[in-house]
Amino acid sequence: MSLTSLMFIIFVLTAVIGYYCIPKRYQWLWLLFFSYIYYLSTGARTVYYLLITTASTYLVGYFMSRIQKDKDDRAARRVNRRLLVLALLLNFGMLAYLKYTNFLIANLNDLLHAQLNFKDLLLPLGISFYTFQSMGYLLDVYWKKCEAETTPLRLALFVSFFPQILQGPIGRFSRLGKQLFTSHTVDWEQMERSFLLILYGFFKKMILADTVAPIVDHIFGNPTQFSGVFMIIGVLGYSAQLYGDFSGGMDVVQGISGLFGITLDDNFKRPFFAISITDFWHRWHITLGTWMKDYVFYPISLSKWMSRFSKYLKTHLSKKLGRTIPICIANILVFLIVGVWHGAAWKYIIYGLYNGVIIGISGLLTNCYRDWKKALHIQDKSHGWHIFQILRTFLLVNISWFFDRADTVKDALFMMKNTILNFHISVLWDGSLLMDNTILHIQYRYIIVIAACLVVFIISLLQEKKITFAQSIYTWKPAVRFVLYLVILFVIPLLGQTPMAEGGFIYAQF
Amino acid sequence: MRNSKKYIWIGLFLALTICINLLLNYVLLPYSYVRCDTHHLTEGGYQDIYVGTSHGFAGIDPLQTDAITGRKSTNLCLGGEYLCDSYFLTKEAHRHNPLKRVIYVLDPGYWVTEPSQDSSYNTLCQSLPWSKVKLEYTAAKMLKADFRTTLFPWYNYRKDLLKPDVIQHNLTTKQSQEYKDYSIKPFDSTGQTYTEQGFMNIHRVENAQKTEQNLKLWNEADLIPKEFKYFNKLKSYCAQNQIDFVVVTLPVPKETLGKYQEQFDAAHNYFTQMMQAQNVTYCDFNYVDLSSQGFEATVSNYNDYDGHMYGNTAQKFSQILGEYLNAQDLAMS
């Protein structure tokens, strides 16, 4: 069931109306029922993977909390660690098997000139998201950051909550769990804000992302046919597409949750206003970033072997390097995992490493940066420096998109080389931008994409200046607000494009 | 804001949304011959219907077949008509007419492609009168479609907002008596004539440039299960209602057949075997010698390489089809 289908709209309306009509104590059961209907309608053949994850998460969480109560601290910790490792191996093993087996076979075939057959594996919908969410919960229970859930059906709801299961955000039990299980009454203000958020999400998805998508696909699909200017158009277009698609999808998902009175964690915070790659990852796919920080980065950087390594560096090199090198290594490892999470291909691994290396090296060179800025009389708080940092980060992010979007690492490198060595600025005015009209209504597409980018930029700028659009709208007169909603509602079909693939959210494939 | 006021605003918002939507539909949606087809069904009296793709739409003239079969038939083939559409069209037709025979025009390419959500996607749904069939059809086809296609039917014609002459034409047509009378006259153009029994007579144009841009080639690996599902539904529906079910594939130009021999051969073998296994009468006219019956399947007799016949070619072919249907009728009886 695609988020853009009529069926989904009817499904959500039924779920919302029913949610507020039934007795409050059954509201969470109602959500669970609808979450499973949604999952069954979308990925019925793979529902047992969801059930395995739910059952194993519940059982391990439950037993860990029982053991913590029954045994002394040390013994409990030992047993719990074993249980935790078992659950992590089972769930991440399942994810790895389903997602990476064929990647491994392809590489083994290449490396050993073998003829191993590929497996016919069906990737369960949302597996990357619900696995991370469930395992985050187990780690929290293990670290006693939250109490284990004693009701299996409640945990099942936490794992399968339908608005977020396909593309996140990756929720935390401490925040999401409470909201899911408490009862809610109709909050008209939140309803209206949620409706606006849904409209804005569809605006970003249908007018920005889906309009630019064919141009991006055409350029990245035929890299040898185009000069450097097109590479830049392609990668900038991909920036717009990915942001419009993913953040638009998130807005829709958050809006739908909001209709039930449930606030999901933010996944985006104006990422293109980031002043460094580290800052970018604090603003882009935030819930994945914080998951990685809490469950991978800290465990690695605070581990015994890392502290021994740190001590060794402090003794043999310098105090500063003893502190920064372990952080650098942890960052690179984290982003290697982020890359692998994105997909089973070398290009994603390079994409992850690229980000990890930049963040790692930035950490190592912090003092040098400080000295350089001092020597060049750069004021940290000056507008010029701030804008320079934003542009520099935007450039670095766009370089990473080449790896993310190109079909192979080779294509990505070729496109980057072409950007510099085969620029051909004349294509901007000699009519080449129309690409021989291979893409329908390309001139309108350019205009719509630029206009949509401007709208999104202005709204983001206002938000960056702490002017929250949705909240300020609510202070307007109802007539003005409703006219605005009507305008957005009709602009979506008026200017939006139908994606090539049904449903078509990029991150719904993870 | 008090809740009562909220309800008023929500009601007003919904009412305005519906009004603007209806207005845009009225202004942008063109008068469609599907509206005439479905209306003519309600007048009753048809014994045979042709359902299927645009090859049938341009290739079967019921007047010619009826002259040979002695029955009254109508052509319900449409461009972009998939088996789901054919199935519900058959049900709708049978609601008003005690059908004796359904002839399904099979284009193998339609079994391996998903319907694109273009202007033809929801035309039939809009044209069907309210009934249980319409509800079933909506649930089967429209629920899964993009909400813009279903809730905002003008979406596929939005570019016409920039064309005042098109808007003017739509408005004039919809206010005319011909529209109210379900007349087919507005569909006449220099290139083609639409007939009341659903046949699109494409006029021959000398030295016209011909393309194959809508050609959908068969590839068994891409077979879509949904087509199977509706094929079986259509077959069962016919069986339950004692309606004869015949499947035909119309001939494409031999130039196209030669160019894509491998795909056409594979499709022919696949469907011949499938129909035999299903005990369904099937004729692939691409593999019948029609020249002996005076029919030349050369591109000069077609509007394009895809297989849309010129009117006079279609009329000749329809006579052959009529003979074939008669022969089948005799064999069955």
C-alpha cells in the first residue's frame, strides 16, 4: 500500500476516526491492528521476519529484566550479555543474510572466479528500520536506560507502528513507547498542524523530488553522454530529489502520526544549512545518526580495548593524539556501518567511508583549523565565514552523492573527473539543457524545480531563524489558513509529477 | 477555537475542495467516447461484445462482423484497456444485455506491462454509471492508484489549463445538446471517425510517417500475475453466465512481425499452449494466412507499426473475423 494511494488515505482516515471513537484503553490495540493490516497489505510474504524480530526482542528484553531482578548484579550482567548477543546475532544476522548474501556471492565470484549461484531472497519491507529500532530497545534495556516492556502486544506495536515502519524515523522506546500506549483525545491544533505537515511532505515529494527525478535518472544513467555542467546539474538535482523525497516522506509519516497524537522524532533539521559534515549528520537522517552515536560510536570509543589503545598513543605519541585518534577510528567505523546500512554495494561503502574519513580527519585537524583561522583573521561569528562553511559543506555533501547515486564506484569517479575536465559551460545557453526533449516537458520541469527549491529554501530559512512556519500559521485567521491549505492541496496535483515507479519513496527500499 | 466552529471550517474546507475539483473536472476533462460506449450499453440489445486493447478498437467494425454473424455486437475495446477493465466492462455489459459471446482481443504486450496512470487510467471508471459493478471496479483498480489520479481526475489534463482553446472546446461541447444526447458526432475529425458501435475508423493518410512508439513487446519473464487473475475471472464469469468466450489476437503489420519475430513467436507459443490448457478458443491472426482471403497485413494498410489498422483494412479484417466467429459458433454447436 503506497503512501500516495487512495487506499492509504482511506486506511489512515478509518484508523484515525476509529482511534478516537473506541474506548481509550483500546487505542493502542487499534493501532497495532492497523499496523499489521498495513504490513500484511504491503509485505505479507515476509511478515514472519517481523514476527521473529518482535518475538525475540520481547523475550530477550523480558528475561533480561527478570534476571536483573532475580540475580546479583555481576551474574545478571553476564547472563544478560549472552542473551543480548544472541538477540543481536539473530536479528542483525537475519538482516545481513537477507540484504548482503548476494553482494557477498557476487564478490566471491569475482574474486575467486567462482560460479556460486545467487539466492532468491525477498527483502522484507522496512527490515533495516525495524531491526535497528528493536535492537536499540534491547540495548537500552541492557544498559538499564529503559524498563523492559512486559506486554508482548505492546512491544509488537512499538516494532510495527505503521506510519514509520517503512522508512523511519528510527524511534526510541523511552519516547515513542510512552506515546503509543497512552490514550489520546482529539487535539484540533495538532490535527491541523499534522495536516499541514502532510501537505508540505507531499509538496516536497511530488513537486520537487518527482519532477527532478527523470532528469537525474537520465544524467546518472548515461554518464558518458554528458559534459561536466550536466554532472553538476545531475548531482544538484539529486540533492533536491533525495531531500524532497526523504524529508517529504518523513513529513507525511510525522503528520500521520500526529493525527493519532503521537510525535515522532525529527529526522531532518535543514541539513543544507550545515556548517560541517559532522553538523550535516546532526541534521540529516538524525535518528540513524543518533542511533549510531549511542549504540556504535560510544560503545566503541568507550570500550576497554579502545581506552588501552588511547593510553598507548598518549604514552608513545602525544596526549592530544591519544584522545583524538580513537575518536577518529570510531567515527570511520560508524560511517562504514552507515554506508553498509544504505545498501549492498561498494559504492555505499565508499560513501560511508568518505563521510567517516572527513569527520575523522576534521577531528584530528581541529587545532590546525584554529591556527589557520587565527592567521587569516577569520572571525568565527562573521556572516561571511558562516556562509563559506555552509557552501563548503554543501560541496562536500554533493561529492558524496556521486557515490550514493551513480550505478558504480567507477561511474561516480568518471562523473567527478568529467565535472572538472570536461566542463563545457556553453551547454547552458546552446540548447543542450533540453536534452533533445528525451524527458517530457523538460523546460517546465526546470522551472517547477527551481520554484519548489525556492519555496523549500525560504521555509527552511525561516525555520533556521527560529520562525516555525506551522506554529505561526496557527495564529492566522482561520479563513486565511484554510485558503492556504486549499492552495497547497490543489498545487500538488497541478504541478506535481507521477513517479516512474509506484509509490516511489527512495528510502522505502531500505 | 470552539469545536463547533472547527466543524464549520472543516465542512467549508471540504465543500470548497469538492466545488473547485468539480469545476476543474468540468473545465478540463474532455468528452470521452467511453461515456458513449457505456451509455449505449444501457440501451440493450447486444449479443456479442469485443473487449481488449486499442488494436481491437481500430481493427474491429461490428457492422461488418454483424453482417456475417447475424448478431448485434458492440466494440468495447479501448486504448489502454487491461484485463481488469475488460472484466468489469463485460460485467457492466451483461447487466444490461443478455450476452451470448465475449470476444477478448489479446495483445501480448499488455500482459507484461503495468497500466500507466495516464489520462486513460480512470476514464472508464468515470464513465460507468453508479452500480455495484462500478463500486467493485473502483475497489479493484482505483484504490491502489495515486490519489491524484483518483481524487483529482483533471490531474492528467492539467496542462490544458494553459490552452484556452481546449478549455473553450470542452465547455462548448459539454453545454451542447449532442453531449446531453450522448452523440458521437463531436469525435469526428479529419483523421478518424468514431462509429456508434465503438469502432474507430482511422482514415488512410498517404505518405504518413509511421512509428512504433506504443509497441509493447512480449517477454515471458515480465508476465504480470494480475493479468492472469483477471483472465481467469473473465473466463469464469462467462462460463457461469453461459456466455461463449473467444480470444483473438489481431494481425500486426508483417514488417513488425518480421522485425520482432522472436518475441511474437514466443508470445504465440505461450498463449496457444495456455489457451489449449484452459480449453479456450483462441486464434492468433498473425499466424493465419490471410492473404488468401484478400487481406494484406503490410504497413501500408496500417496507421502505424504497432498494429492499428486503417478503417478500410479493419473492415476487411472484420469480415474475416466474422467468418471465423461463425465457424467457431458452428463448431461449438
